Amino acid sequence: MKSLHLALGLGLGLGLALAAVPALAQQSPPVTATSPDGAVSVAVSIDGDGRAAYAVTRKGKAIIAPSRLGFLFTDVAKIDRRLTITSTEQRDFDETWTQPWGEWAQIRNRYREFKVHLKETTALARVFTVTFRLYEDGLGFRYEFPQQPNMAKTRVADELTEFAFAQDGTAWWKPAYLWNREEYLYNKTGLSAVSTAATPITIRLADGTHVALHEAALVDYAGMNVTRTEGTTLRANLTPGAGEPKVQKTGAWSTPWRTLIIADDAPGIYHSHLMLNLNEPNKLGDMSWFKPGKFAGVWWNMIKGEWSWARGPKHGATNANVKRYIDFAAANGIPDVLVEGWNVGWDGDWFGNGCDMDFTKPTEDFDIAMLAAYAKKKGVRLVGHHETGGAVTHYENQLDRSFAFAAKYGMMVVKTGYVTDAGQLERVDPDGTKYREWLESQWMTNHFVRVAETAYKHRIAFDSHEPVKGTGLHRTYPNWVAREGMRGMEYNAWGGKNPPEHEANIVFTRMLEGPMDFTPGILSLEGERGSAILSTIAKQLALYVVIYSPVQMVADTPENYAKYPAPMKFIRDVPTDWQDTRVLNGEIGDYVTIARKERGGEGWYVGAVGDEEARSLSFKLDFLTPGKRYRAEIYRDGDDADYRTDKRHSIVIENKVLTSADSLSLKIAPGGGFAIRLVPVK
Ligand code: NOJ
Ligand code: CA
């Protein structure tokens, strides 16, 4: 204890003061920093055993009680006890940057950075820094290890980072490590009843403060899940590698940012830009070739089981079908058409077994040259599809030529997929060794970056299904335009449909990761064998505003859209790229109303979704430009609309003239929602 004592004293320049404290009870006084606006503070302390902890307060209230920092390794002693703070540094940063596409055109990145340098007082004498970035709406922190003799190679067994919430509360969370990957409904439980959860996890603390725990910039590291250890304390639980340490590093390394968004209410959580800001700027370059937009697709009939991806009598991707979808897209101003099952490889058991997939070999009934030319003549592009079936190395081996092939046929976007059970992705190393990987393993986080870089070489954007979770990386790799990573519309084709509260849950959880390819707009409200989707038709329209993606699917079939020409107008009109976004109201899992201003225009679009209860939502239109008059095209649930009855198609479409001085109060049916287009009138 003597030596620890001395090191602490020297490190802080407080030797004299500390020398008077009995060794065992010794604690260094915490070092602290505050966000530029003063709201969020962090304190880092060392306890009598030399263990480091951080604590977070907001507006003077404890949010995170002292929580441990540290690591376990597979080959050397852990980093945990016998630490000392050697020095600290602070710097302020304030910049506004422009998103090539997104929910907001301009993003302000204003933070105070606080670096806490630590050193072990053991013989290993390892050094590292915990860097905090403090924002008005939360913080991120990461560990940074410089190159050093006792850490030439690092093999992380797990991270000991804790998140000890200072109060109990209600948590919305998805289980981690289960077979269906990210595709689970959110649990709503007490925080003190969470088991092992994927992030983001969103918590409403007892005093009403909302906190979202997640991570930013997950690259070359294992994804973080969290396990509750006791009470309201969660601890990092890194995704395993395949029979290897969870993370392997050579030389200097750092972790992704561990993030806590903190706000007074649910809308405040959504408004945070902290996730994007903690990612590095665009590493790829010019993105002007990417035009956000909608896409139709040879898809819903496959998901419903009426058509097949495989060749045979039910094959969906035939010349005749694809031409019909291109005609539909052209007639509705939809610039892209996805075609699944277009390539060789689907005929056998492709689920979890994509080794026959070839993304440069169309099937004989899909004439790609003819279809690409036909589409081009009509002002439409094809969207490619690379379903890997989880055969990841097999995909990497054909990655470059697959994107070159897509580019050759004029595609701007490719949808990718990794359908296999969790922990079953196939990796084959150059020496032939086979591994089974998790989606969020270190190797897979790097795989997705290889996809982004390769796709970009060919000026292609991609939309990954069964992806690694989003951590704001689309700032750095802006051609990674969307991903799935949650139960999307496809679950409404099958038994066990998404419940009415699903979208009001995911806005404040999954959507914090970034854009989601939810595939909205099933106006028929029917899944397989005519089974009812638990939604009204107005809610399907609302999803185009509520669930953000720069590439939004117009997911139903042309035949079904022909039956609903009036609501179809909203789908035609709604843009997919925004200047500004405001969450006007919302409670997690109950309801939410979002207003968005189109980029490059003066129109505003409002969408609201509810849950299984009927309710009325009121909001001001003070986001509109004062002095302007707007024609409001309102698509709302009919008075008799109800997701439980055959009235789920009941919709009222009405026009009003409104200004920024007006308010609206609209009813939402059980399972319902509303959508509004506001365009200035001359
Ligand atoms: C699952 C995806 O989510 C879905 O959109 C796709 O059609 C199938 N996999 C086949 O790739
Ligand atoms: Ca899926």
C-alpha cells in the first residue's frame, strides 16, 4: 500500500495532503469536468484499492453512480486495481458540419473533452487514457492505449466497464445472444430486471430523466452488450470472437465510445446528435452521386410465400415480373426497383448456407442487360441484392466483382443480407481455418467496413439486413445508407406479427442507431394467406415520416397499390431526405409525432403512430415559417378505424389551410396513426 500511496500522491501533485490519510482508506479526490453548457458533469475517482470509477450527474442530479473501469485479458493480469491518475487535460470543441443526407442538414458538434491519464502502480505499469466528451445531452467516453512495452499485443477477454444507474427506472431492451440476432421485440421491465441486453437500451429513470446507453464508432472491436450484475448496475459484455479473445490488437488501440444520451423526455433522446458526432468525418469522399429516394421491389410476394427466390414455377425475379415493377415505379416517380432472387444460389437450402450464391450470375429468366436498359429508358434503376446466407468469406471473395457488376448495370444501391442464426456466420481464413462468427464480433465489424469501402469504389450505396448494430458509422462511411437490425415489416407477413406499439418503441431505441430499412407502406394490410397486419392504413403512411431512412421502400405490390390510389398519393409525395427534424411529442412504446422539413424545398411532413389504444394528439405548427400559408393534406384514421376489425382500411383524407399560429388535434385509432403533407400556398 505504501507504493500505491506514493504514486497517487505524485500523480496528482497532492503528495503532502494524501500522505496524512491512512493508507487503506485512501482515495484520491475526484477529477471532474463539465459540458460547455454546464448541464452534464463527470467525476473520475480512485478508491482505496486503486480502482478507477467514473460518475455522471446532470443538472446536479446523479445519473450514473461511481462505476468501475477496467479490462480482463486472456493472457495477462487484468487492469482493475492499483491505478493512479497521473494527469488530466481539457479542451473545448465547437463546429458545425453538413450531412450529405440525413434527418438534419446541419449538425452542431459542441463538446468539452476531458482526458484522464491513468497508470498502474504494479510492475506492468500499463498506461491508458479515458477520454470523455461532454455534451449538453450526454457524453461518450472511450479507453485509449498508447503503444507500450507491456502491451505490444493485446488480447481482451472482456471489458469491466460498468454503468451503475443511480436510480431504478423502466428499461426498454432486447435480449442479446439469442438465435434471431437483433430481431426481437423490446422488453419493457424495471431496470433492476434486465438480464443481458443488446444496446441501445433506453431507460426512463424514476425521476423521469431518459437515458439511452449505446456505443458509437464500433470498428475493429467487439460490439458491447450489457449484463446486469446487481441492483441497477449494468456491465459491459463484449461479443465473443470465434474461439479467440473477444478483441485482439497490436500496438496502440482504443475502444469505441461508450455513450449515454441523457434528456428530460423521450423526444429529447431522439434529438441528440451525440452518436453521429462521436464518429469520425466522412472517410470516403464525394457522395453527390447518391440520391436519397424510394424503391419498389420484387419482394413482398416472396416474403408472403407466393413467389420464390429460388428458380422454378414460383420464381419471382422473372423478366415479366420485373418489367411490371419497373412500369409501376416509373408511373409513380419511384426511382429504384429492388429485385431479390435474381441470381444463382437460391435453389438449395440457402438459409445459413450461402456458399452457392453468385452475385455476378443472373438466373436464365432474369435478363439483366435487357432489364437494366428497360429501366433506364423509364428513368429507373435496379437495386441489387446480395444475400450471403451468412457465408461471409464466400461473399468477401466475390465482393469487388459483385459491386463492379452492380455498377455496370447502373445500380446506385445494393441490399445485402446475412440470414443465418446468431453466432453462425461463416469465416474462412486464408489458411483454410473455419470459424463461426457473431454479427458483432471484431472480425464482422471489420467485414462491414470492407463492404463499405469496396462498394464505394464502385460508387454504390448499401442497405444491410441482419447487420451489425448501427453506431453512427454512416457519418464516416456515408454509403452505408440503411440497415435492418430489428423486426421490420417482414414480420407482418408471418405469424407473430409486430404489435401496434412496435414502432413507438423502436423510434426511441433502435432508431438511435441510425436509418432503418423498415420497408413501410403495406397498404393492403395483409400478410401471408390474407392474414391481418395490426395497423391502420393511415399508420402505414405515417411510417414514411416516423421511421427514417434515406432509401424508403414502397413495399407492397403494384396490384395492391392500384386498389388504394388516394393514400398512394402521400407515398408518391413524401421525400426521404430532410433539412430538419422535430419530435413534437412522444412516450416510448405509446405514441410519437415527428415533423420533418424536406431538403431543398419548403414542404413539411408530419407523421404520428400510436399503440393499441385510441388517443388524440395535439401539437402546435410553430415549426412552419411565420407569415406563410400552407395547404395541409391530412391522412387520418377514419372515425371507425381499428386495427382489430375490418375497418383498419378506414381513412379520411382532408385538406385545410394552416399557418404557424395554428395547432392541430388529431385522433389516432387503436393501431393507428396519421400523416400530413404541408406545402406553402402562393
Ligand atoms: C431477410 C431480409 O430481412 C429480407 O428483406 C430478405 O428478403 C430476406 N432475408 C432474403 O434475403
Ligand atoms: Ca431480416
